[in-house]
Amino acid sequence: MDQPGAHVIEGATGQILANKFIVSKPFPHFCFGSSGIAAERSLSRVTGSVVINICVDGSVNEFRNGAFYHQYCGTRLAPDHMMLDV
């Protein structure tokens, strides 16, 4: 799951149905903010789906029914070594 794009997983069996899946045309009214947010919101509109976004900054967010649903953790970037007082 460390590759860009979506991984489509069948919830009942855990079988991976697609990986590195890219949403080429998100719903038009979701095209604000990043392209990733528009894609996540679009994919979460599929009946019965849950979209989990694991960001490069370490944050984990859930989307359902075309909207943000829950944040499991926020940004977890390591502090910049140049800013540490030694």
C-alpha cells in the first residue's frame, strides 16, 4: 500500500481487486482542494464503500457517502533536524 493510487479491497474476503487505481474523472462538484481529496470523495459515493486515505504525512482519514467521515490520526511528520535545540 505504499504506491500512489487507490487499492480496491473486497471487504468480505479481503481480496485485492485492483491496485494503483487512479480516478480519472472525479465527480465535478468535488473538484476543489487536492485531486486526491476529490478522488476519495468520489470513490466513497459508491454504495457500501468506505475510503481510507493514508497520507504521506502520516495522517489517516475516512470518507463515506461522498464526504469526510473521521480522522484517525493527524500529521505525524518527524521534526526537522535543523530546528532541534541540542
